[in-house]
Amino acid sequence: MTKFKPWAIAAIGAVAMIAPATAQAATVFTDRAQFLALGGTPSYTTDFSQGTNPLLIFQVAGEAVEQITPVSGYEAGLIGSVDGSAFVQVLADVAITTVFSFTSTTQALGFDLRPYFAGELSDAGETVGFLTDTGEMGSFTLSSLNEVGFLGFSFDTPIEQLAFYRLDNEGGADASTAFGIDNVVGYAAAVPEPSSWAMMLVGFAMLGAGARYRRRSATVAYA
């Protein structure tokens, strides 16, 4: 069973305090074909029809940790349902972060996504930050339309955890940002050299203490 790292529990609540000189930016893709052109055979795929394996997905709020399971029974386009099948709703709230924990170190990850829409409420056009246990970070902006997009990441260093947090949704209907994901594809990697726990704990445990107001590189916007 994959161990859930302490930083994810301690971290959530904000944006990392990693010095700009040490921060790395993952390469972000918005086209599935370009992402798959990285080459090689995917190590794992999932459409969430049988749960989230090989991922473990958590929502973390302070010391409270809740494991997330797929949602089903919603028509495509409602509350982030990508295509009407089972999906996972990723929530990035003022006090909540969604964390992916991988059963094997991962070098690249991609998935289809769709913004939250429910009646007059939506999280269209809102910005979400991401941060890995190795210090790679960046952000992306959800589509302004109720449509399916793609989001992929290629990491400089193999990772074990990936966190999504609320970066900037000023003008949104509430204090949270949500989107649905489905059709995940991932590329595993060899076990990396041990990370600096000091950097991880400083970076993640101080989430939100300052970097919320700094714009990171690797920012991607959907049309």
C-alpha cells in the first residue's frame, strides 16, 4: 500500500514557500496527442470505472484527510462530469487541497478535464496551482466554456505526490474551484534519489503563507 506522505497532511491550506531560485516548473500540455508524442508505452491508464487505482486521491484540510472515490450518475457537463461516465471531482478550496498519491514514481501524467458547471454557478476561467513533492510547480486556467479539455504534465524529476490548490478565482461565485477529471494516462519512472525532506516540509507546510500572490511560470490558459 502506498504511504501517504506527511507533507500532504501538513501542507494543505496554501501555496508553497519555496524560493524562486529553487523552484522548478513542470512542462504542461493541453493537447493529448502532443502529450502522447513524448513516446513510450503508458505505464497505467484509468477511466475510474473500477475506482481510482493506481492512484490514491485525497482531499486535505488541515489535519483532516479524506480519500476520494469516483462520482457517477451525472450527465456530461454537470458538476465537472467529463463525458457522463465515472469521474473524479478535484476541489481546490481556500482551506482544501486535492492530492494525488502515486503507487509508483511518475514522470508524466495526463487526463481529460471539465470545469464545474451547475445551473448559474460555474468555475469556468478560474486558475488552479499545482505543486509536487519534489518542488515542481505551475498553474493552469480552466476553460471559460463547459467543454472537455486535456491537461498533461511532464516532470523534470520523478514524483510521488501532486497537489492542486486554489490559486486565484477572484470574480468566481464562491471561494472554491472545482473541475472533473477522467481518462488518466501516466508514465512511471525509476525510483528517484531521496528528496530533501527539509525543502518539502518548508514548501508544503507553509502553503498559502505567501506565494498565493506570486504568479508562477508554466501558466497555461485554455481558449
